[in-house]
Amino acid sequence: MSLIDRAIVKVKRGESPFWRFVKSVLRAMTSPTLPPLPRFILPPFRWFYEFRILMVNAWRFVATVFYRHPTFQARCASIGHRVRLDGLPFISGHTQIHVGNDCHLGGGICISSGGVFDQPKLVIEDRSSIGWNTTFTVNREIVIEEDVLISYNCNISDTDGHRREADLRVQGVPLRPEDTHPVRICKKAWIGNGSYILKGVTIGEGAIIGANSVVMTNIPPYTLALGNPAEVFMRNYGLPSTHPRKRKRTPREDGEGSA
């Protein structure tokens, strides 16, 4: 162990009063604190804080209008009106990207594709929102219908990424067309953060996927599904407010029915 490594270990262990003192000094330097300041000297710092936020937003505006939007539009096959970008998506491969009107794309989105098909397609239809750090792996087709809400850190893929056979996977044998199956998330569905949507899955209209779920099979409309693997937990869940409700029977009506 080198001299520097021995000193680091001694500091971490606090083996003597000297090394404990060094440890406390280093901790104060890396995580400094400040006692409450008198209120009369704080107003200038408040103005400084708001000015900082203003400058950050101004920079984001300039970057989005003059860099992110034009660059992203040049990469898309089609794009609608009033699309909002929190960051420039990272796109690898030849996926055809179609974005509808009034969509929102968070920052850190990654879109990649393999070479299985000539024209893999990612479709994001009107008024859908894609959360931060969401990853799409598109070899055939992924369709996000209207009014879909996808939270952050989600992963959606229409393929496993590698061959399942161990020897072929080690050899780097490419995927076969039959190893990919399209993914569709139907309108008004809500995908919780950290969820994985695997190949061949269809999420029904208005369905809700709980956070950190792994969806391997189709999910019926207006159900709550969660878990790994995801299973339907509740049916007729999240129905529109305009959907007709079943009227509860009164005890008198129940008595008449049983008579």
C-alpha cells in the first residue's frame, strides 16, 4: 500500500485524535455549512437567486429555439406543431421518428435502433408526454398513441437486444426478424416511472402501469397493472369521469330482488 493510500485509510478510520481532526476538517471543506444569517442582509441574495433562475431559463430558451428544435426537426421524418423539448434526444441508428402536435419530450431521452429492418419506426402521437431519461429501442415499430403519459426512467423496447441462445449471443449473431415484435401503448395510458415495456406488448386504452413494473404481456384497457412481471391488480380502474357508473342498489331493492 502506498503512502497516500495509507493516509486515506487512516483518515477514514480516524485511528488517532490527529486523524480524526483531519477527517473533520476535510468533511467541513467538502460539505460546508453556514449558520442562519440576519434577515436584513438576505434580500440582495434573494434577488441574486431570482436573477440566476432568469438567466438559466433565458439560456434554455436560446438553446431550444436556435439549436435543439432545428436539430431535432432535421432528424425527424415528421413533426407537428407546439412540440416542447426539455433537451435534445440522443438518437442512434436509422429509426424513422414521427412526432404529433402538442407533444412534450423530456431531457435525456435516448432512441436507438438495430439493423434488423430497413425502416424501424417510432411514432409519438398528439398530446403525448415522454418523461426524462426514457429509452426507446426500436427495431421494428413502437407506437405511442394520443394523450399517453410516460414518466421518467422508463425503457420501451420491441426486441430483446440479443439472441437468447447462449452460443449465438456470445458469437454476436444478429437478431432474426421473428425476434422482434411491435409495441403499442394505446391512448390515455399512463406508464409509471422506471417501468420496462418489453417486445410484443400492447398497453390498452387508459391503462395504468405502476412504477418500476416489468410488462411482458398485454394489459387490458382501463386496468391497473404492476409488479415484475406486471399483473392486473384492478379492473375498470381510471375510467373517464363521463363513463356511466353502476348505481348502487339500496337495501330495500336488494330485499325486493331476493323475495
